[in-house]
Amino acid sequence: MVAVAQHPNIQLMTYAQVTAVNGYIGNFTVTVKQKAKYVDWVACTGCGTCEEKCPTKKIKDEFDLGLGLRTSIHKVYPQAVPGKPYIDPVNCLKFKTGKCGICEKVCPTQAIKFDDQDEFVDLNVGAIVMATGYDLFHWEQAYGEYGYGQYPDVISSLHFERLVSAGGPTGGRIKRPSDGQEPKAVAFIKCVGSRDDAKGKSYCSRACCMYTAKHAYQVKDKIEDSESYVFYMDVRTAGKNYEEFYQRALNAGAKYIRGRVSKIYPRGGRLVLKAEDTLLGRPLEVEVDMVVLATAMVPAEGSLDLAKTIGFSVDKDGFFQEAHPKLQPVETFTAGVYLAGACQGPKDIPDTVAQASAAAVKVCGLLSKSELPIEPMTSEVDANKCSGCALCLPICPYNAISLIERQERGHRGAFIRQVAQVNPSLCQGCGACVPACRSAALNLKGYTDDQLVAEVDALCL
């Protein structure tokens, strides 16, 4: 999540977590937990000396999905901004045993701070852009026919992406995770978890067809005399020049087989895939060195809790819900909160960049105004009728209703009681609170009970 502030000197906060959001459009207060990094990033120059000298060098790297190793003091990933490390206290010998501290001794700028503490920071911002990304579907729990994740050479497409990356654990060389050997035959299985109502998700993950074509092409390009087998249900190439790239993968020698793989099992150091070629109408058995699964894109972990914290909804699949799929694709039902990227639904890079640009323009348009228009048809409270029961508070999906203290005067003198108050900047005029009010103190402007009764009477004449 990116909080967009009106103040020009807002700080860049990384390795942090949003814990609370209050306020409304143009006036949000975001509480951020800045986690302890145990490194002073102001003093640190990112020279990397501490990483080189750290004795704990055999920790599985989360960014490389366990394919590579890291030290306990490390950068989140090589191209991280800012390019400065932090200490993992779970694996650091200094925190575990009280000994070591080599990084502190070799640091030329004395940037190591073992006494660092978590810090909570309140940011006053005008708009919020949600860009929480996605996670991969846990195929290991659902697809027993693929080995339940027990075969090290059955990997996801994201694992393969790290293998072919020049900054990855193998320096861009394609190697089998089990023995580090170069595979001569690689099978790609698409729609693992996507378009599967029985065990996975009903939706299409959109990006899989094209990155699988890219991966199949990279195998043919990087490994001499190799074979690429792509098992697919359908091939969807809806973007600009996508069909041309798909044809390029075919011309490079990638073999596309229309059919689902029913089982994967090891045999003689290799993997055997039992499948069916539905175009030929016959069963098929293929023996390969490595299998790559194009797994479904699912909402990022914790995205539902974050949506509840900020105050907007998610769709049936758990992705953030846009206000309108065609007319307001980057806006949410909470004014001032915008969406960018795969947090709104599965999409590839061009669509993500376009949506991020649209969200940035929306924010610029919002912050360029000194005054903002509000919804004219909002709810209003008749304070004389309100009993202060607070039943309307949990009903409002936009957190637009609050209780305030109101001073009144009666027969026994002045007294204070609580009444409901509607914030017109948050209220979207949905009217959900009106039927929930037992004392009939809430009305929707332009649609009061008297007006509706008058309309009915006029129609009946």
C-alpha cells in the first residue's frame, strides 16, 4: 500500500506494515509500524561488507523461493530501493546466542544498531493507493497427482523465473533444483489452480499463457538440443503482439499438447507425465527432467484484513473490489482509495502499468484541488429523534457514522447525551443505515419518508 501525502517532505518507508487507517478523502491518518531493521539506513552506504563477512550463509532466500541462500544480514532483493540491508533477528547469531557481532565490527560507518526497536509513525495523507500484488496458489495442498510438492524438480513458474534471471541463484542458467544438472527436457503445465472449480479457482489468471510461452522459448534458446512440452487447455493471447510471440515460441520448437496431465511420478531420476492429447484422442506419456507449473494468481496474504482496516470491500475471490469495472476501474467505494496492479485481479505487466498510471493521475487530480465535491444524496440525522443506540454504526460500509456528545437542556437542567453524526465526505448515499434506525432519526436527503409516501400517494391517484 502506498500512502500519497500532500506534504512534499513525506518519507519513504520500507520494511514497514500498516496497522490502522482513520479519516477520509483528503484527510487520512495512516498508522505505520516501522519494523526494527537493526541497521541505521541514514548512516549505511550499502557497501555490502557486512553481508560478505556474516558467518550465517546457509539461510534459504525467501525472494528466490528457497532456491538460493542468503546471510542473516541482507537486502530484501538485489535491486531493492533503497539498496541497504537489514538483520533477520530469527537467524542472527547475535540475537540467538549473544555472540558474534561481526557485522558491527566490520561496518565502516558504524551503522549496525542491535538495540533498534519497532516504531509507530502516524502519516497524514490525502490519498491511498493499494498495490499489494498477489501470491501463488498453493498447489501442493490440492494437486496430489503432481506429487504434493514432494518432487524437487516440480516447480512453479515463479521458481523458473528466478532460475532464468541473471540476478538469480544460478546466474541465469537453467538447472534442476535436485542435482544442479541442466535439464534436456522440460514440461510446462498451464492452468494449475486456474479455471478449476473442483480444486482451484474458477477464474483465468491471464498472464500464464504468455509467460509460459516465454519460458518454453527460453529453454529452447538457453539449452542446446532441448525439448519443451507445454500442456494446455486453451491458449489465450489477447494483448498486442502476443499472438506473434506465441508463434515465435512454436517456431523455436516448443511442442504444445492440448490436454491435462493426470499424474506425475519419478522414474530413473526423471519425471514421467501421464496425459491425454485431446486433439489426437489418445493417451500420452512424456518423460522429462523438470516440470514447471503455471499456478494461479491469488490475493496477497493479509489483503482481506488490510481492506477491512481501510474500509472497502473485496470480491468473491478475495481481490480488492473496484467501484465500477468499466467506468471506475481504479477507484474503490471508499473515496480517496485507489487500486493498482494485481491486487484488483490477475493481470500482466502492461495492464498493471496502465492501471498504476491511471491511479497516479487520479491522485494528482485529487490533490490539485483545494475543495472537493461530495455526494449530494447523503444520509442525515435528526438529532432530536436519535436515541444514541449506535445500531447504525456497524451497518455503514463506509464508516461514515460516528457518535458525538450533544449538550441539551431539559426540565432538570443541562445534560449531555450521545447522538449519531454523518460525515458527508465519507457517506456515499447507499441508504443502508436508514432501515436500521429504530427511532427513524436517519433519512436520505431527497428520499425522506415523507417524500416517498408523497410519491406513492401521487401514483395512486
